[in-house]
Amino acid sequence: MSERTLVLIKPDGVHRGLIGEIISRIERRGLKIIGIKMIRLSREKAEELYYMHRNKPFFEDLISHVTSGPVVAIVVEGSNAIIKVRNMVGATSPQNALPGTIRGDYGLDVTRNVVHASDNTENSEREINLFFEDHELVSYM
Ligand code: IDP
Ligand code: MG
């Protein structure tokens, strides 16, 4: 089934020069990039993105990290794109993420874990709509 998912390269990933590496992995996996932009998240957007974690003890650290510098927002499309990207990203904590995954290869700690990726279709739709208007997404047909 063709799906869309949102990938965000977090400020640590941008700061460490990993934009190309991450885009390259997405492309080589056979997934299509249908939208991409570099932005600085406002606190409001960041809190909307992560609203499900608003009562967690790590919420403040998470929001302050993702608003600390520019991020790259990427809309990825392809067959089963959500699970494929989640598998490429690896476990939330880099200490558990396997080598060969983005977090397993580059993650410094659970806050600076390089990327965000949507975890289901409901969230992917919501998250894409937070950052992209329909006309900003391209069709290859
Ligand atoms: P995910 O990014 O793998 O989907 P979530 O559980 O949705 O993980 O958490 C969102 C983000 O919040 C994580 O990517 C990570 O940066 C941060 N986070 C999650 N759990 C913890 C924690 O226990 N301590 C500190 N930060 C956390
Ligand atoms: Mg998540």
C-alpha cells in the first residue's frame, strides 16, 4: 500500500552535516521524496508535533532541542513507507538502535537521536499537514 510519512532531520542531524546522508538513505531505499524544506520550528509547532508526549518528563528537553536550530522536513512516499522508514531510523534510544540504522549509526543520545519519523497513518497525515500545504507536495506522474 502506498503511504506517506514525515521525516524530520532534527537540529543535531543538521548541525552535524548529516542531511545528505539521510536523504541518500531514503533515496537508495527506493522511496520517493515528494516534499522537502528547511525550517526553524516555533515552540507552538514543536508542541503540536509532540503533543502526545506533553505530560512526559522529557517533554521540555525534547521541545527545547527541536527548536534549537534548523530542521529539514521531508515527506516520503512509497509502498509501506511508514514502517520502512521507521525500520531505517531504528530504536528511539541510540543505545538500543542497531548498527545500520540511522540512530544506530549516528545517534548521540535519546534527545539528540538525529531524526523524527511518523509511526502510523493517522499521525503521518497529521504531521505532514503541520508542515506542508497540498500544493507543496509533488506528483511524479
Ligand atoms: P520515536 O521518535 O522513536 O517515535 P517517541 O517515543 O515518539 O520516539 O518520542 C519522541 C521523541 O522524544 C524521541 O525521538 C526522543 O527524542 C524523545 N524521547 C522519547 N523517550 C525519551 C526518554 O525516555 N528520555 C528523553 N527523551 C525521550
Ligand atoms: Mg514517535
